[in-house]
Amino acid sequence: PRCHSTLADDEVDYKEQEAGFYTFKYDKDFPISISTTRPETKLGDTAVAVNPKDERYIKYIGQTIKANFCGQNLKIKIIADRQVEMDFGTGALGVTPAHSATDFKIAEDNDLQIIKVINEDGLIKSGFGEFSGLKTLEARKLIIEKLKDDGLLEKEEEIKNNLSICYRCSSPIEPILSKQWFISVDKKLERLGGKSLKEKAIEAARLGNINFIPERFNKRYLDWMENLHDWCISRQIWFGHQIPVWYKGDEVYVGLVAPIENDWQQDPDTLDTWFSSGMWTFSTLGWPDNYKDGQKTADLKKFHPTQVLETGYEILTLWVSRMIMMSFFALGEIPFDKVYLHGMILDEKGKKMSKSKGNGIDPLDMANKYGADATRLALLTGSTPGNDVRFSEDKIEAKRNFINKLWNISRFIINLVEDKTSTEEVLKTGEEIKTAAEVKTSEKSLADKWIIAELENTKSLVTEYLNNYNFSLAAEVLHDFTWNKLADWYLEIAKIEGGKNDLLKKILKDILILWHPFIPFVTETIWQSFFEGVLMVEKWPKAKELEEKDQEALKDFALIQELVVAIRNLRSENKIEPSKKIKAVIFGHEYKNLIESQKHLILNLKTGIESLEVKESGNPLENSLVTVVNKIEIYLLGAIDETKKKAALIKEKENLEKLISLQKQKLDNKDFVSRAPENIVKAEQEKLENYQIELEKINKNTEKL
């Protein structure tokens, strides 16, 4: 009643609630008790339905019994219906045909009188004495009081039931009988080869002519379509297409053009918005003005059916299904090949965004603050087909920071290629010091081979993920390559090795193309400042299949990375000042030659090593820090004062042992574990695990001293 309009079945949502469940008799002489959650509708009852196998009521079946219910004279026919559950309530169902779809069907099958009790405003109609004009809840309360006073209320209890609510405003819905326009979904149509709209829509999904992404929504679609009833398309609202129907007395005229005579009155109702929007796929392409004799316009022929529809899963039945039926009716074909369904955008706590809660995010505000590309990328990242995604301003800010990183990467490469950077970069190889220019060579270094192979892998994965509509995974792979591989490793190596202008230019070109679908504005701006033409129309880069030598390069460079990271970690764990330069010895075993060839990287990639000796093997070195990577032994010489270090480690160990003891006491406290929120308990458990990991590291480091 709040919206003063009818709703279709799929515009009704359901909310579980605790509801009063009342058992009573219509009057003291009525032989059967009934149970209901809505006593106010019983003012319009015309029958009581019982199961034909219920021995309690068999003798009453077929009788019509008069009853005075709260001042209303009723004629109640006792009818048999196999769907009545004998063990629910009293096993007898009061039938209110005007205010229940189930009861209306029973009334049609049994030729029952239909009495309307509630009007379109949600009030009791006139003609019901003292109840007339009352809201339904007010009438319910008054009826219960009267039943109590008359000794007719036998039981009052609470049960859980589903309250029907409007999908737009979430207010309760009143089922009432009214005259509306419907589309018959079961009528066989000659234009559809003797099949109905419902059958054609089901057939399209079953035969795989229309596919849903993710696939699980195919079942949801079919479940809904197979249980579809005639579609109510008339609405009592001002905004919308007015129904093209005119009346003159008992005459009805249907057409796009109004009748010539003036005494025809057009139906005041409007069409369901989903009826109008259901025609979107073809009405935007020239239909029906230029669609004659079944011949499509050029646009309609080229773009219909379209390849992919992207929309939210919550309107799968409201919109997607209607577009499919409308397209079959108008054109005899499907409207699209695939339907990609995204989830709902939730706030950072996983709650649905709403104006009333004030937890929404205005994308226009975010675009103004962080940029349209950052907002777009934040929405794409972490979003998987058909699943809800949490969204926050922090996420947008993080993507803005990444885009700044991409901008700086591009600027570095552009400046390098245009010879605007200093050429005084130095390369350390033992005691030798050379300028970067001196080590330029036409031969590709291991790092070059590695980054090329990684780029080809990235192109392959991004293309595969995009083709399979896994947009978030594509962005994550591209992010990993851009930041963790190109920026963190290869650009640092480019400063060391030099001579990489052409390769860097190629890499930049490819990553700008790969990033363009995700962040079009920034990538286009960078492209046009460095390359010719428009990025938007560039060909998508094809990935080359990696050969065995490429796989070897990936494997070899990964080992060098592990060595560099291991040295950095060893320094960090032992709190060696970044400015302190130290010597290192590596026992490389079978990797000696590889490590020797890449000494310049180990020396220069922020390891703080001033000299490096690589041996095949040897005895463990005393007075050194040691770590092992793939059986390769790394020794850092003269890094620490062992006496001071050991004392510091022992002190740190004692502190950690105290923290672990306190943490265990807290988690052993049953009251804390049972009463604290689950996320708090989990956080405390993780804290204990982290303390234990730190203690294990300290024990190992102490043993090494």
C-alpha cells in the first residue's frame, strides 16, 4: 500500500519475522477451530479447507455453515484439499480468496464467493462495521481482543514466517484482488513455432544458446523460469509508459495510436518499468520504426544479438529474463550470447550500502578526489563473477598510489630512452668499478631474459583471464608484474647494467596496452606523450610460447632473487645498520658459475655487500652470520659484535617468552574465549602464533652465534 501500486511476483522480497499465531473459532457454535497469523482477513472468509484424509473433519466436508465472526455474518463452506497439512495448526485452513494467492486458487477450483476486506490504502473497507477504516494491524488487535472477550481464542503463540515486502521500499505488501494487465507466459505462439515465451526462454539456456557467468546462475535462472506465472505488467504510478489501451463502455481498443473518436478513455496505469527496459537490446537499434517485413536495420543486424550483457545478479529475474522473452517475441531470437553477473558492492564491514545507514560511497566524489581510473580499478580488483565485494575509500587510495607508481615507472623509462638520465651509474664487480656504458652489450643479460619471459607469461595470463571474464585476476597478475617484477627488480637492474633502452621501451608499450582496459585515462595520457597514435585502437599484444631456454632463465634468475632476499633478511633479522658495508662468502656448489656471473647484481641490489667471494664449497666460517638457500651457504663476515648480539637476543627471547606465557593464559581462559567476539579470539590466537614464530627465529639466530 505504501507505493500504491501492484507488483510482479519477482518484485516481492521476503523477510523472516516472529509473528503471532492465533487459534480460534469463528463463533461458539462453529464446529472447527482454525489457526492464522492474520485474523483481520478472516472477515472475508468463505470456506474452511481440510485434508480429505483427516478423520476429524470428514463428516463436515460439503457442508456450508453460517457463523457470526466479530459481528460479520459469514457463510463458510467446508471443502477438501489434499494440500492442507493435517499436523500444522488445527489442520483446518480458513480460506480468504481476496487476500491470498493460494486461497484465490482454491476459490477458483471450488467456485467460492470472493469478499474483499482490505483496500489499496491498506485499510479495512467500508461495510465491516467498527473495523472499517482501521489499518490492518489495528483491526487485528481489536479482533483478538473480541475473541478473548467472547472466549473464542483457544491459543496464542509465536512462530517464524516470511513477511512479503516491496523490493523498492521494503514495506509490507498486502495481497489484494484487483484487475490488472498480464502477459501470458504459457500461451503457445505461432511466431515462436508453437511454443510459449516461457518455453523459448528455458530452451535458450538449456541448449547453451545463452550462457551465464558464473555458471551456477544458469540453475537459478531455470528454477525461476520453470515456476514462472503470468507476468503482471500494469502499475499504478505516474512515471512510465502509459498502457496503450482505451475503453468506451464495454469496448476495448489496443494500439500505439489513440482512437480517432474523443469519447475513448485511456487506461490510467503505466507499464512495469521492466516491460519497457526489457526491450532495450533492440529498441535502441532502430526497432520498430525501421524494422519492416522481418528485415533488420543495419545496426540491428550488426549488433543484435549482442555478445555480452553485464549486470548485477539481483536483477537476473527482474530484467535479464524479461529481455530474453521480449527479444523472442519481437525478433524471434536471443538478445545476447552471454550474461556476466557481478555481485553487490558492500561497505568495508561487509554491510549493504544504503543512504539511511550513511555507509555509501559516491563514485563521483571518489573520482574527483583520487581519479576516475583509481575508482575504476578499485571496483574491478577483488571482484569475482557473481560474488559480493567489499569496497572502501582506502582501497581507492591504494589504487591511486599504484597508478602513481605506474606513472613514475613510465617517466623513468621515457627519460632513460630520451637520454635525460645520468650516465654515471656504476657497476661493482669485486674490486673492479665500471660505468654502466662500459658494460652495454648486444647480448641479453640473465635479467633481460627473465623480464622478457615474465612479460610473455603476463600477457598470456592476462589474455586468458580476460577471455574468461576473470577481470580481477587479470588485474592482479598485471599488478604483480608491474610493481613486484618490473619496478622492484628490473628497473633497479637497468640502472646497474645499462643498455636497455629498446627493451624498456617495448616493455612499457606492452604494459600500457595491457593496463588500458583497467585504467584508460592515465595509460592513454602516457601513451600519447611517448608513442604515436591512439592507444585505444592499438592491437592487443600476443604472447609468445616460452621455450626451454626461457624456462631456464626464469629458474636461474629466481635463484639470484632468493640469494639477494636472503642477504637482506639476514641483515634485517640481525639489526645490521643499512649503512654498514660488509663482506660475504657464498658456497654455491653446483650453482657457483651462475652466481659468479651475477655477482654484480648481488653486490648492487641493496644488499650492503662491499665485496663478494664465490666458492664451490668449503668449511663453515666462524664469527659470521649464515643462512642457507637451496643448499647454497651464504656467510656475512664481520657483521656484528657477537657478544653484544647474543646478549640482545637473550633479552629479546626473555621478553617474548613472557608475552607467550601471558597470551596462553588469556586463551586458556574459558570465559574469555566463550564471551569474546570470534574475530577478537582469532586475533589473539594469531598474536600468539606470531610471538612463537619470532621466538623460533631468535633461537636459531642464537645457535648460529
